Amino acid sequence: MDRDGVGAEQARLLHEVIGRAGIEVKQLWFRYFTLGGNAGEMEVEAYLHHCLELPAFQRDLLSHAANELIKGQPPLRAPYTFELLRRQDLEGED
């Protein structure tokens, strides 16, 4: 995965995690918005379906919102940008 693919991978994993946890996009968006996110609900939906890119900070805020909503439902967890970049760097060392 190249660095440009991190956002798409993060969206894919976030979408998978919220689906498995039974979290609706509206719930995710509302929690994200209360944490200071500035993308609208429709933009979040588009991001989750790979129709819109978001900056790393907004992606991480969405992951944080999801992780708060799924707290207590391990092992589900949405990844942050730095985790995907670290994994990418480790895979490149092989």
C-alpha cells in the first residue's frame, strides 16, 4: 500500500468496523461532529464509500468517534493514520 492509499484503507476498515459493531453513519457522524469534526453527514457517507477523500486529521477524528462508540466491544477498533503508515513502513522493510 502506498502512502496515497492510506486514506482509502482507513475508510475501508472504518466502514467494516462500524458495520460489524452495528453503528449507523448518523451515529458516527454525530459523535464525530461533537468532537469537532467539520465534515457533514453526507461527506462522511461519501468518504466511507470511497467517493470523497478527507484530510488525515478528519479521518482520525472519525476513527476516534467510532472507537468511542464501540468501546466495550473488543476486538473491534478503527485504525488511525499513523498506525496504517507504521504498518506500511514495516511491510516495506521486508
